[in-house]
Amino acid sequence: MFTTLVVKDIKEEMRKKHELVALLSLTAALALPTSYAISGPGSVRPYDAPFLVVIAQQAVSLIITTVLGFVLVLREAERGTIYALKLAPVPPELTVASKITSLFLFLLPFNLVFTILTSFFSSEVFLTQGYLVYLLSLSLYMASLGALVSFMIIYTDAGTLLSSVALAALSAPFLFSTLPQAVDALRGSPNAPFLMSSITFALVSTLLGKFLVEI
């Protein structure tokens, strides 16, 4: 059942190729000025380049999360299928977990594309083993947050503006706390325990999402 829900979400979004192309273009558009700031005239110091890459990476992830998170869940709300899922013999936590997984499977490739394009355009390598772990962690955390906030919009009286504030407020602690560790990972330092906090938040988001569905 879980796999069926995930595959359904992915197929639905893949039909909207123009949306994915638009997000891919946005990712590339953000990679270009980042690369220019690293290797162009008046570029930042080489030691500061990883800091700039991580900041831009977080911005990309936040934008993609906001767009895809709202689209995947709210589109189902418009069709009424998400309410049908509520009445179906499907555990609510399974519904929430499937949305988190679907978002993660879209977010991770976009994050990788941004890093690869930034590396290519700036002629620098920003894909260390530690940073790949960070990208996994960042994608999982933001996917969990995007799904949770989207369920807040559907199942509570929270408006889109309030939910956007919640998205920013809940993402800030993770983004700020992992920033120095992600920069160190790009500089070749040993892996930081990024995934533990993301997995924990994914579990918490699933439980909170289940509570929202059951209200």
C-alpha cells in the first residue's frame, strides 16, 4: 500500500512536466550566480566558497519544498482524493509517510542538480562524501516539513500565509544549526551526524500528520 501511494504521487507529478522543467530552470538559474560569485571577477575568497554554496543550497531546497509540498498535497485536496484516503482503510501515518517519501524523491535530485551545476560552472568540486550525506539529510528534513505544513493547510484553519510562516520557523533551526557542519563537510571534515536529526524529525512529522488527519 505504501509503495502504491508513493508511485501514484510520482506519476501524478511527472504528468506535469512543465512544473518540473520550471523548477529545474529555477535550480539552474540559482546555480549560475552562485558559481559566478565563486569564480567570476571579484569572487569570494576560496575559503568562503563552501559557505556560499551551502547558503544557496538551503535556499534552493526551501523553494522546491514550498512549491512541491503544496502542489503534491493541495492538488489532491482539490480533487478530493486526499479526503477519500482519510475514509479508506489506510493508516493515516502511512498516508503522511508516503507524502514525505514522494517529496524526498523529488527534492534530492534537485539538490544534486544544483550542486553538480555549481561545481561545473565554477570549476570547483563541491560533492564530497560528507556533503552528500548532508544533501540526503537536508532533503529528508525539508520533505518532512513540506508534507507536515501542507497537511496543516488542509486539515486545520491555518491559512497559506500562516503555514508559510510555520515553514520558515520550523526550517530555520535545522538550516542554521547544520550550516557550519555542512561547510566543514565541503572542506573535507569528517561526516557530521546529519541524518539522525532528519530521521527524528521525519518520525515526528509523521506522528503530527497522523494527528491532523485524525482530527
